[in-house]
Amino acid sequence: MKKIELRDLVGGALQAQFAKSFEKVIENLQNPNTPYKNSREIVIKLKFVQNEARDDVKCGIQVNEKLAPQTPMETSFSVGTDLKTGEVYAVEYGKQVAGQMNMQELLNDAVDPETGEVLNNHTDNVVDLRQAMNN
């Protein structure tokens, strides 16, 4: 039997589809938003269906890649009801709940966030917290 080269099937279309899938897999491997442990795959499927006389065969060819999914993300919302209007609200927040004061900002980074140690004694700078909240 004469050799059949995969790169020549369907006029080279199989090779072209494989190249596209290979590129997608490499991009997915390099994507920092995907888990590194997940394996990736390229599946080339050849499906043969013959006629009753067994002298003609149709070959369906399919190339699929199995990529790692995007890493799930998470956020937090403060939710409630506005007492004046009765409307519900949701506000996304990170390390600090919306509306809370950040003392670090008020003290202009005068405190070491890891140890709590006062780095600079600002005895001459009095901070009016009521005024700071209104700004």
C-alpha cells in the first residue's frame, strides 16, 4: 500500500488546522490566567464510512484542542438598601469596605503596615478626622 502523509490530506488543510491548534495550545500554556497543572491536548479524529459495495470511503477529519480554562476570579460586594430612597445598591470593594476610612492614607504612610510601628512622629500635623471624612 502506498503511504499516506497526514500533511497532504485534504490538500494540506489537516496540517493547517493542526498548526492553528498547536498555536492555541502554546498560547494557553503561556497564559498566566490559566492553571499551570492542567494538561492540554490536540485530538485529530479520522472517521471512515464506506459504501455497501466497499469500494468508496468517506473520511471525516476533525482537529480539536482541549485547553485549560481561565482561572476563576472572585470579588466582594457590599450590599444594602439606601434608607433615604429605598433603592438597593451593590458596591464592589477590595481590601477595604466602601466608606471606611483608611488611616494609612491619613497619616501619609507614617506607619509601617507590617509591624504597625510609627515611622515618623507627626506631632505638628494634627489630622481632623471629621474633615478628612468629608473630603
